[in-house]
Amino acid sequence: MLSQRVYESLPYLYLGLGVAILCSVKNPYALSSALLFILAGAVVWVVRSEHRRIRHRLTPQLHGRLPFWCYEMLPFSYLTLGLSLLVYSDNMLMYPSAVVLAVIGFQVWLMRALQRRPAHQLSVKRVSG
């Protein structure tokens, strides 16, 4: 059985390993391995965050016209596409777009992570008055 610290860090480990492989090795096999690690980390993160959310049980979630998994994978797709363009593109005109994609992907992922913190990490402020 895994300790709580190791268990909680697994999706970030998968994502980090995928990004490290993506950025360091320029090989089609390494690219597919990196994409699989990133996909595994994203799926584990999404499943855990959806399970821990309190609000999703009370109100239906609206994702616009996108299906659930497409909506949930958007930040990881943006981040992966941006990093892939930075690493594999030889055209310098692609670099600004790649940086924008990577930053937007990271920002959306961070915003979702902050909104989906487990209930035990949320602090309730009491107002006396």
C-alpha cells in the first residue's frame, strides 16, 4: 500500500515525467511515451478532482457544448501542445503561440485546481456580528 504523500503526488509525478520526456528527448517513441504519461496524469487528476468536489453533487455542471472529457482535458491539451511546439518546431514564428498556449493551459489548470480543493483543505471563515 502506498503512503498518502506518494498517492497524492502520483498525477503530478506522471505529468512531470511526461513533460520532462517531451522536453528532453526528440524521438517519436519518446513523444508517444511522453503523451501517454501526460494523459495518465491528466486522467488521474481529473478523476480525483471530480470525486472530491462538493458542488458537483449539488448542481449539474455546465460545460457548454463540449462533452465532459473534452472540457476537462483542455488545459492539459493546451499545455502539451504549447510545449510540443516549443520543442519540435524549427520555425521561430511559432514560439510566441507556443508560449501563449502553454501559459493559458497552465493558468486554466491552476484555476481549476484551486477551485477543486478537497473539503478538508477549505477554510471556513466565521463572521461574528
